[in-house]
Amino acid sequence: MEDVTNCFRCGAKLPEDSNYCFKCGFKIRTNQTDSIFSKDPSKNDSQYYEKASQKFFISGISFFKGGNYSKAISHFSKAIELKENFAEAHYHRGQAYVKENKYEDAIEDFTKAIEIDPEFKDAYFQRGNIFFEKGFKERARDDYEKIIELDFEIASQIYDKLHTFMESWVNNIVKNKSSTQTENSFINDS
């Protein structure tokens, strides 16, 4: 049996080696946790898989919002373990990977979310952003074009975001170049 660290009902942290939640009073029966983590679910256990997966997903969102990205990744991973084709969990785990600068893992999760749901616009967008930032402009363009293909109205939002990004990027280059030149002129004066 795998340790359950959060309550399935309210998401509160369970005391170590306990299956009782002091926050909401929910008691997880040992056979429930065994069935949740068994690899051969029966029809009765499938509801536990679904519920446990949702609970881990929700607690992952809470950890993500609280800035605890490694815990969020752990909980999204457990949600995916319990429900393999969980596109939202892959997407959100990818978001947490981005926050931890683990871009290859993030791309894998966004790609998996897209495989599960080929119309997952946010996953295309986030993956496209990583490709764009890493210099893979063609791959980024392919993802942005796919979003536009799926939802033409979003095209103006993507254009505005890219325009703002490019404008700030160019401004930073100009600012850094001018500050470097100013510093160099002071150095040369001495």
C-alpha cells in the first residue's frame, strides 16, 4: 500500500501513518487505499480511482497556487497515475514544471495533454511559448497556428501577446546595450 498524505475529501494533510483526517473527520479505510492504488480496478474500485485522482488534482492546484511547485508536481503525478488519460493534470503538471525551469518535462506534459485532447488550446499555447523562448520559432509557430485553426477569435489575443513580448524584448536589448555603452564610456574616461 502506498502512503496517502492528503485527505481525499478535503485535501488536508493527514498526520504521518494515519488514515484519519482531523480537519473534516474523514476516515480512509485500509481497503479503500489498497483499491485506489491497485493496478487491477474492479467496477467498484473505479469510483475510488476517479475520486482519488480528482482529490490529488485539486490538492495539486492548491499547492501550485501556494507556490509549492514540487508538491504540486507530486500530486499531479499521483492524479495521472490513478487516471492515465487526465489531460488537465498533464497540463497543470507542465505548468508546475515551467515554474521549476524544467522545460523538457513541461513540453512532454503539454504534448501528452495534446495527445489526449487534440483541441487543448492552452497546452498548445504553453508549449508554443516554451518553443518560442528557447528559439524554436518554427515549432512555436506551428503551435500558434494550430490554436488559430481551432479558434480563430483567439488569434488577436496571441498576436497581442506576441507583439507585447517582442516589444519588451527589443526594449530590453536596447536598454541593456545603452547601459553597457554608458558603463564602457565611464571606464574609457579614466
